[in-house]
Amino acid sequence: TAIDLARAAGVHNNTPMEAEGCLQRISVEFSLEAAVRGKDEIALREAISEARSLNIKGRRVEEAAAALSRAVAARELEEAAQGGEEDEDVVFLADGGGTAGHGHNRLQSALIAALRVGVDNSVALYRGAEAARSQNLDQELIDAVETTLSQTVGNEAIREATQASDEAALAEALSFAKDCSVEETVIREGEAHLATLAARRRLSAARELVG
């Protein structure tokens, strides 16, 4: 029941209504976490809206808001990359709000916004960089986007190899990530997982020899 689940989460001596409310909050927390992992704009908006309706605040809501800003900026970047050159003001939404562009080229504004919020969508960044080259935008801006793209690809490679527990792929991903200046914390976590995989492999080999 709702009361049993709420108490299992550490809530005691509450009325049924309070327990039900606690269960709702727990459900929203899970929704926020899942939406951040999925990077889906609609799911993020829905989870944040539900959290606000229950007056839920804290780290997960902040992370979801930041993820929403990245998702919106990534979408705006893809649209700008596909839309061609437009010298007009563009509005970029972030966490439900808006920031007007300054009359620059639409793609340039989208690239700057993507870098500002830390877009980690490799497809959007790649398309943005390609479109920027075709429009002969500022090389310094293109270089910044390509650096972010390389770091994003490195992060994704480490994450995918870690999830697959693929030792060879993880070692290759770490080597690539170091060349791309991926964040040190991500590399350390990958190296720790790589050491664990190597230890498991050695243990398995030792057991086969003994057997």
C-alpha cells in the first residue's frame, strides 16, 4: 500500500494522506532522475512541472532544470543548423524562460547558447559545427564547438563501454577521452571501472587454472 511504501522509505507515524503525499514525492524524484538520464525535453518539462506542483526543491530539481536548458539549446541548435542563415533575433528558451539573441546570425546565436549551457548532444554539436563551417562563421567559435563535441564523444564512449563492461572498449575510450581533454573526474571513474574489470578477468583466469 502507499503507507507501506512510504514507511519503507523511512516515513513513520503519518496519516494516510501524508503517506500518500510522501509516495508522490518519491515518485517525482525518480521521474526527475530518469528524465535527466534520458535527456528528453518533454519528459524533463513534465517532471519539473510535477515537482513544482508539489513544491519539491533541491539537487534533483536543479539538475533537471540544467538538463532542460541543455535539451532546449540542443534542439534550437539542430533547427538553426538545418534552417540556413537568418539574420534575425532569436529567442532561446531555458527552463521555461527566454533570452533574446542580439540580432546575430541564427546559427551563431544557437552555437553560443549551446556552449553557454553545456550542451552534451553529440549529434546537435556535429550538425552545428558542420553548418558553421558551411556558413564561414568565426573559426574560434567553430573550434570551441568542435572541442566540446570531442569531449562529449569521449564522455559517451566511456559511459557506453562502462555500461557494457567491455574492458577493451573502455581502455580505448579512456585513451581517446584523454586526448579530448575530458573531465578528470570522468576519466578517474572510467579508470576505476577498468581496474575492476581487469581484476575480475584475472580472477576468472586464476579460477580456471585452479579448476
